[in-house]
Amino acid sequence: MSTLVKTTVYLTEAEYRRLKELARAQRRPAAELVREAVAEYAHRHAVNERPQSLGAGRSGRGDLSERADELLDGIGR
């Protein structure tokens, strides 16, 4: 696990109560739930994230670019 850094987060009384209820119900520390929520938020709002479709058409062959002319010969005629 990475080194943890202490910080302060201000919550409304209702938010704090809900956090404690969730922590108790899941038998996990409230701080762990906060870290998980921050990680999920950061992931959803990440900048320059690669599209999920990237690599979806991967063939597994390493020679396609070298054989492009040969493989495409005759297509479109």
C-alpha cells in the first residue's frame, strides 16, 4: 500500500452520519470509504484517459503493418 497522507475533509452532519452508517454496515473504517470514493471520482474524471475501445481490434499479429499492401491487395476492386 502507498504511504498515507493525513488530510482534513469537512462534511455536513448528515454526510458524516451517512458515512459512519455505511462504514458500520460494511465493517470498514470510514477513512477507507473516503479513500475509495476519492479514487473512484478521480478515475471517472481523469484527463487524457485512453478510450476503452483502444486495442479492441487487436489481431495479435506483429507483422500487419509490414504486410499491409499484400493483405489489402484486391480490396475495393
